[in-house]
Amino acid sequence: MVIQEKRGYRFSLDAVLLAGLVGVRPRERVVDLGTGCAVIPLIVAYRGQGRSVVGVELQPELVRLARKNVEVNGFVDSIRILEADFKEITSSFPPGTFDLVLSNPPYRRLASGRMNAVRQKAVARHELAGSAEDVFRAASHLLVQGGRLALIYPASRVGLLFVLARRYGFNAKRFTVIHSNASEPARLVYFECRKGGGEELLVTAPFFIYREDGGPTDAMRALYEA
């Protein structure tokens, strides 16, 4: 069960894609930057993945909601919700605290598209309180050498991810383009990189969310049922 506000931020399919595609390993210490209502930590904990999970959220009302979700789902011993700005994460954790950083950064630049009048939604969609570069900068501090950063991002901005990876000491390791269906161009990408990793990159088969008849593909259904 995930409690969400009727008019505020609500988690999207992107969170399910990220939690499902990343493949969290049993001994990994996981942190989700911009956790919202904590849906990604909840999925990780529900599946019994990872050694520990921390969700970092800036907006106090979402922090309260995330903690409530952790409590009602019985994961208070395995998920910690921290109210903090991940742009200032160095004051919250020493270097190399985590093995895996997850994040769905805001997709839109400040000057692009219509700004949502609801503050929670605007922060989730536009770079009002953080950007992909802020995520890479935070991950370079939080991760051990060899640790992984994984995120979902618009296909139209994928070039930026490769630039940021190299700028902050990462190498791309796994890349998946995500289509709504087989007849439409890629809308999103799954991008996974490793701090200090080698140059080998796995480009996987494309991921399709819906069949042509509108129903979910077997691959998408598998992410929900995992």
C-alpha cells in the first residue's frame, strides 16, 4: 500500500521501471535520492533486496508521507527516510557510505515546458531543487569505488548523462532504451554507470511498456509481479 496526496506529487511508472530494471544485489547499501513518497525503497524492501535502504527527500510534507508509508508497510527496521537536500549530501553521510544510488532526476530544464502550479509536482518535473548533474555530484561522494548509479531519464537528453558520467568519474555500464510501444520512438532510457568502472558498456534489447493493443507487455508485467 502506498499513501499519496490527491493533488500533490504522485509516483509514476518511472519509479517502477527503475526499481525493476536495476537488479539490487543482496549486500548492497542503497540510497534513493529524491525519494518522494518512498515507493522505490518500499519496492526494494518488499522484495527483500539490498542490505539497507535510505530515502532522501527535501520536501517536508513528502518526508512525512514517506515515513508514514514505511510505517504502515512494516519496514521501519529496514528503510530510513532522511529529510535533506541531496545537493548538500556531504553533510549527511561520509564518503563511500553506499554501494548503489538510485534516482529519477527532474526531466525538464527550468526554461522548458509549462511549470505545474502544484509545488510538489513542479519540483518533481523541473530542475527547481536539483538536476541530473546534482545527482551525479552527490553519487560521486556517496558511492564506494566500484559502486553503481542507476537512473531513468528522458531519451531526448541522454547525451547529457554520458557527459556527466565522465565528468564525475563514472563509466556507463548498462543502457536500455524504453518505448511506450513498438511503433513509437524511445521516450526514456535506463542508464547505469559505475564509479571508476571500465569502458565495457552493455546495450540491452529495447524495453517496451505496452503492446499495440494497449495492454502491458510481458516484460512490464514482470516488473510489477517480481
